[in-house]
Amino acid sequence: MPDWLDVTVRVVLFLIALFLLTKLLGKRQLSELSFFEYVSGITIGSIAAEVIINTDNKIWHGIVGICVFSLFIYLIEICSLHIKGFRDFVEGSGTVIIKDGKVLEDNLKKEKYTTDELLELLRGKDIFDLSEVEYAVLEAKGSISVLPKKDFRPVTRKDLGLDSVNEKEPKIVIMDGEILDEPLTSIGKNRSWLQTELDKKNITIENVFLGQIDSYGALTVDLFDDKIQVPEPQERPLLLAHLKKSQADLELFALATESETAKSLYAKNAKKLEDSIQKLTPYLKD
């Protein structure tokens, strides 16, 4: 076999072997690497490169080598999942570098981080003033987790006393002009409903690059032709406006009528509708 063909065969075989082994080891190998994962990745890559380039080495020796090494990594990960002490030893653990707003210089030196590097990590979290930080941990994989002081945390709807709604993830139902039936069915919709919604927007399915349905059942689309403007859905805001108008009409009727019975009935229903509007507003308001 010519050398070029031998190398090509080796590349293909090791590419397949490394792909399958990476799938076996899981997505953690694709995320930020721990110390052990970093060393393991280098070692496996070095074994594969050596066998691919050096045609004097037998292919199967290299494949057996990386398989045995990957099995060892797999066993290490299994042990790490069940034994915390072992996990901390192999993968490392987080180090507190800011506590009660005070930088712990000894811990920073222990991790061999400079002040400039600490400030760089904080800027990556959109924190430019050290005095804003209450607590910070340098994670085992080199990232930083920060707890800002209360005065510098983002305001939430709960802080403002506003009602909030838990939303589900949007479902992609159209991709590259093709309807995806499985996500469409999972939310209780069908192709007929989808076509009706597209007709409301004067859009054909072939023109849709991406279409998704939010947790309220509204369809939003992105078209292949970016020059075409798609109108925003108005059903929910219009419904909210109609409800408010109906509630205002009931209050007006209660003031206009001379019948005490009718006045009481209008006022009672106006109050019920007002309570319903307050509950529905988070769902209907954009």
C-alpha cells in the first residue's frame, strides 16, 4: 500500500474511533476542560497523531491504545459521579476568592492568579467595580461565579411586586421551508392550523426560513427575504384592550342606570372583570 493511502486510511479510522469514543464519554469532553480532561485530551490526540504519521506503527495498536485510555477515562468519570472526595481530587474544586466584599489574597495566590487576571474575569461578568462584589468563587474549570451585593443586582419583577408568568420554550415548527410535524403535534397543533396562521400573514411556507410557536401559541417567522416585513402578532394586545373596554362599559352602565338592581349587577360584574383582567394581563401584555 502506498504511504499516502496508508496515512489516509489511518486518518479515517482514527477520526471514526475518536468520534465514537467522544460520544461515549459524553458532552463534558466538549465543555470547558478540567485538569484531568485537559491531560486526557492531549494524550489521546498524541497517540492518534503518532500512529497516523508514523506508518511503522501498527494501526490496531494505536486504536487499542486510545480505547484502553478512553475506558480508563470513562471509569474515572463514573467514580467521580459517585465519590465527591475523588471528584474533588481529579477535577478540582472551586476556590473562594472574594468573601464579604473582601479579596482573599492568599487564595488568589494559591491559584496563581494575579489581580489583573481577577479584574479581567470580573469584567467578563460585566462588573468593573470591585466594591460591587459580595462573594466570588473561582471554579475548577477557570471560570468565575459572582454574587453581586444587593444594591447592584438586577431588579426583578418580584422586586417590583409584578405578577410573572412561567413560559415554556418556543417550539420550532418550520425550518428551511419544511414543516416539522413532531414539535407541531407536541403542542396540540396541526398543519391546517399552521397554514391558517401563515395565510393571516400572507406568507407561503416556501418563504419561511424559520418559524416557531411561543408558549402563548403565537407563530413568529423569519423569512428568506429579509426585505419583507412580517407584522407583529396583535391578537393578545387586542384581546386585552377589548377586555378593558368591556370593563369600562360596565362601570359606565352602572353610573348611567337609575335602577338600583341593574346598577348593582353592572358594578358587580365590572369588579369581576377587573379581577380577571389583572390575572390575565401578564399573559396578554407584550
